[in-house]
Amino acid sequence: MGVRETLDNIENMVATAKTFPFTGHILINDNDLVHYVEELRNDLPKELEKADAIMKQREGILKDAQREAEHIRKEAQDQAALMVEHSEIVMQSKQRGKEILQQTQQQSKEMIDAAKAQAQELQDNVDLYANQVFEQLIAHVSRTFEGVQQAQNGVQQAATGVQQVTQGLQQALQVLQTAKAGLNQPKPPAPAKEEKAEEHLPAEQ
């Protein structure tokens, strides 16, 4: 999987993540996120190696052009010297050799300029591609980090609500325990009823 595809997967994961109700926060599978980050760590060096290979190719093209220009120049010089050796056409040979040398120098210059232009174009493409990769990576990671923060805030809010409910239950439990303790306290003994007056009167003589 390439860097661009991994970045697209991270973006899709954030875009399709579930949203917490009433909060706007999203829930992201941290295992998937870690997996994509590991893929970026594995694939990004390959992209950088590819860019380095393009740079080396640029240098090779420039060196090949310089060698070819030197080869053409040397052949032109050898050909001009050979033509000068013929006494009958000394003047013509000199003129022709001069023209060939000028043409060779012009061709060499054009080849070197073309090679430099091609190498510069390759360099510009490498720089542009590297900048695009890093910009996309930074943007995707920033969005993913924001999503993770939102999810973390949602979890913290939910934990606060659970804590409040727990405190309310604890208070209700204390009230119930207090009421139960009041029911279980021993009741005071009821006052004894007065005996009837007749029972305490003295017997008649």
C-alpha cells in the first residue's frame, strides 16, 4: 500500500467515524489508526528512496551528456587534424575543421543545456512530489489528531456523567440506610394501666 492510499484510508476512517450524539465528537478505532501510521512509517522511506533514485538519475543524465559532448568534440578535433594533413586542401580543411568544431561546440552546448533542463525538471518534480506528500501527511495527521481529541473529550464527558450518577446513588443509599437504622431502634415500653379502684378498697366489716 502506497503513502497516498494510506492517507486516503485515514481520511476515510475519520470521515466515516461514528459521531457521539449531541457532542459532534467522533469515535475512531485506535488499532486501525496505529496500523495506518505503521504503514506510513514503512512506505515513506520507500518514497524518499524513489526520490533519491530520481536525483541520481538526473546526475547520470548530466554526466552522460558531458561525456558524449567530450567524445564529439574529440572526434571533431581528430577529423579536423586529419583533413589539415592533406596539403592540397589545407585551407579548405582548416575552414571545414573550424566549422565542424563550431558545430560540435554548439551541439555540445545544446546537449548540456538540454540535460541540465531535464535534470532541473526532474529536481522540481521531486521537490513538488515530496512537498505534496508531506503536506497531505501533515493535514491528514492533524485531522486524525483532532478526531482523537474529540473522541477523548466525549469519553471524559461520559465519565463525568457516570461519576455524578454514582454520587447520587451513594447519597440515596445513605438515606435508605439511615431510615432502616431508625426502624430497627428498640421502642420504649408502654406505660402500665391503672388498676381498678375497686380492687384496692378495704373489705367491708
